[in-house]
Amino acid sequence: MSSAPIAPYTYTPLNLLKEGTVVNVCGVVKFFKPPYLSKGTDYCSVVTIVDQTNVKLTCMLFSRDYDALPSIYKVGDIVCFRGLKIQAYKNELQGISKFGFASLTVDGALGAPVVLRTVSKSFNFTAQDHSMVEALRTWASTHVPASCNTLRLSDAQPMQYYDLTCQLLGKAEVDGVSFLLKIGSFLRIYSLHTKLQPVNSESTASLVRLEFHLHGGTSYGRGIRVLPESNSDVDQLKKALDSVDLEAIQTSDDTYQSDNVENYLTSSSSESDSVSLYEVERCQQLCATTLTNCHYLEKTSLCEILKQRAPRQYRIKAKVRSYKPRRLLQSVKLLCPKCHLLKGIPYEENVDKILQDAAVTAPDSRLQDTPLYDSEVWTTEGQGGRQVAVHFVKNDGILPHSSECLVLIEGGRLCEISKLSSMFHSVIPVRSGPEDLELLDLEAPFLIQGMVCHYGCKQCSNLKPIQNLSTITNKRLWIPSSVAEVLGIVPLQYVFVMTFMFDDGTGVLDVYLKDSEKFFQIPASEVLTDDDLQRNLERIMNVICPPGIKIDAYPWLECLIKSYNVTSGTEHRICYQIFDTMVAEDII
């Protein structure tokens, strides 16, 4: 009697994920952190995947068993996750492992054998799964850049980050809290930092040597993983090691390393006019930025970029000679993602004037105490009898706790709304319309959470009735993007807008920074009201462009920039903008 065929699993495309669901997904790894011990008792791994819909999903995976987490060896591997819970975090969806979660990993390279990496005995791999993996491999070969920051020791250069595949030949005792690697195992070390260090010897005081550092923590995917001997990269490494004359290398190693580094510094310094590369490599060990994508791009000098047409993408290494605006809080702007309108943050007195004008009309009693909300009305003293109405939005007919409650306020002034926003989850300023409560002029915020005001684009928004708030399923989170969507609002994004004058010794280039929080790793929406964040922003800029010293001592910034054409009337020019770059963790 033949056994019943295995029922195929259904995988959800990443663009169709919904909050609160448990799904099966399959995608190509764009970023990952090898498993590390979390603050609790579990191991944790962070994995970002993408599929043919070009939607990315970051997954936080936990397990008490180190080996139960996905065995990912490099960017480009393909993973299948089953039993992944989808939840919202910082206005984005993310995946969380739950009870019953299982994972499977295969090599993402076209033509590679489909060798399954999983510890789950219940993870049946069907012919349908095989077809899906092959389809992802084909798609990824043209849409997901291969991991190109792998290192051969002979090609190592200072101030870079690499992934190194190697065999462990010896080790030194450090402490008793580390993983024990057995001699002879094959390793992949992720985000290994190459740095120049002075040689501490009286006879060689002017020399430096190249060292390899694996910084602490797990940022940027740092970590170590032991590779099985069946791994294709290990197989290539074994073949290379078999052909190497180790004795010949060991006898000439010290001399070669010193000469190689000295030659590198000498040749680099001759290429620079205003920036001395030798001084910076000797005195400035760290690069002030890191790249989050496009590591495969070769570095291009600024003089070459100035000769080329737009649009193009480049990888540069330069210094910030100067920046604008010098008053850093003036760099925070509001950007419409749809029409690309850029505007300043509204002044408080202008917002209060809009609220004051709306308060002239008294709240309409017909629009109070609806199925959506309960209402309270009072009259102020000494202000001409101004009436203020507060409507408390219910969750399934029940008033939630103040920490989860959204309130709508009519007739309130800015000081009163600020007080309410410190007591309740969210506040929306409204006024009475002919048939429903209405939003105010979008020069005023459509939603206030704590000290953060959320604004909408007047040009792109098409306002809808307040009663549409009843269609939001999760009335405890009140995610700004969800509120904006049901009210017909295109929300404006808080962004840092700055101009950096870059100098790499071959040329000078003005480049725009237009970024919400990735570059500084500071939310632009909060920096206006948080003194600590303001001080941190100022400190970062003082590191990037130090006051009172020569440019030779400035740090290098490695950045991705893109050129684009701008036409105004008959004038045509090429502009440049930073992308997929962030301030290094060491600077923050």
C-alpha cells in the first residue's frame, strides 16, 4: 500500500504579508547576523530576505538551540521559513519565530547542488519547493548582487571590512567566556576590519603593519561561523591550500608585509594634492562611515565622477571639507515621498493660529457620542467661553487605557493639545463638519504622538471622513501610516537635508544628504525635541568635519552616491546624493 503524497506548503509572497498572520515565506538573503547569545537565554539571528516582488522582510529568529537557527553562510543564500509570525515594528512589517518555527537553507548560486541545511525533521522538501528555489536562484542572479566583500589575504587593504573564509591553525587563550574553536576547523569571519597599527619597535618606529580586527557586538553582521567541510567555499580553500608552499611564505612573511604596506601608503600619498593619504592612514585608523549595500562597486575618484554623465552610481572615499547648514536643526525638513515636495517644519505660532481659527466654530452636538467614540465637552474660563470637545476613540466598543487611547480634540489650542499628547497614545485635531468631524488644514499636524507631530502633503492628500478610523484593525498601536491611509493622507517624512563638500585630493564635489534616519542612525522626527539627540548629532558632525584642525587629520568617509539630472528652465546641471551609507558604529 503506497503512502499518501506529501501536501505542498503554501508560501506567501513578501508583498502580500499582513500583520498578525502566521505564514511560510521563501526568499534570498540580503543581510544576516550569525546566531549570537541574546540578553536572555536564547540565541538570536537577524535575517533580511527579498523575493521576486522586490519587497524586503527583516526576521528576528530565536531558539535555545544554536543549531536550530538558519545555517546561512553568505548573502545570496536562499532560505525557507515555516511558521513565521508577522508583526509591525516602527511602521514596518517584520517576521518573528514562534513555537513550531522551522527553517531550511540552500546555496543560492545558479547551478549549485541543492543541499538542504536544516535540523527540522518535519521540514519536507517537495518538488514544488525545488522549483521555487531554482526560480529564486534565476531571479537573484540578476537582481541581488553577490557577496563581493570576501577577502584573500594577499589583496587586503587598510580601512576596509571583509568576510574571510579560512582554516584555523592556532589560537591564543583569552578568557573563559568565548566559544572554543578546535584547531583545523574551517571558519567564515564576517565584517572583519583591516587596520594599520604602528610597529612597536625602536628599529622600525616609522613602520606600520596591517592587522585584522573583529569588533565586539553584532552590528553589520559581525560574527564567526564554523563551515562544514562539504561547503563549496571550503572545498575551494582546501584545493588552494594544497598548492601552497607554506615554508616559503613563512620565511618571507614579515618582510613582505612591511614592504607591501609601505608601498601602498607611498603610492597613495602621491595621488593627493589637498589631502595627504599617508597622514590619514597613519593617524586615522577608522573610517567614519560604512556601506549598507552595493559593496561590489569599485571606488571612483571625484575627478572622474565630474567628467561623467548622469544618472550613475558611485562608491567614493573622501573627506567632508565643509557642510551646510551649520545650524544642524535647520537641516530637518519634511519630504513628500509622492511629489517630492520639500518644506520646512511649520512654526508653532502658525500651527496655533490654525487651531485658533478652527476654535471659532463651536463643536456640533450632533457629532458627539457616536459608535466610534465617546465625547466630553467643557467651556474654558476667561477666553470668551471657548468650547472644547474631546472624543475618546473606542476599541470594539470599549474605551481603552489612556496609554492605548486615541483622542480627537475640537477647539483646543496648541498648549492644550500638547498636554493631551503626554497623557494619551495619540491626538488628532479636528473640527465639526456638515456630516462628520473633519481634519484641519494640513499645515497643522494630522496626528500627534508624544512630542512628534505628523504632517500630510496638501498637494497629494485626498481627505476622507474621520469615521474611517473604525476600519483600522489594531486600535492599540495607531501606526501613523495606517491612520494616514484610512484618512486619505500622504504623510510627509522627516528627513535630514544637508550638503557635504567632499574632497578626496583629486577634486571637490558637493553632495546632498536627504535621509530620514539611516545615515546618522538618529530619527529626524525626534531630534527637534530631544536634547540628547541634538548633542549626539552635533558630536557626530564634529567627528566627520572636526573644527580647528587641518583637513589631513579629518576622517575618511566611504559613501555611495548617485548622480541625477536637474533641469530648471534652460539651465541643466548634475546633482549628487548619498544613499545606502551610515555613520560607523564606532563614531556613534
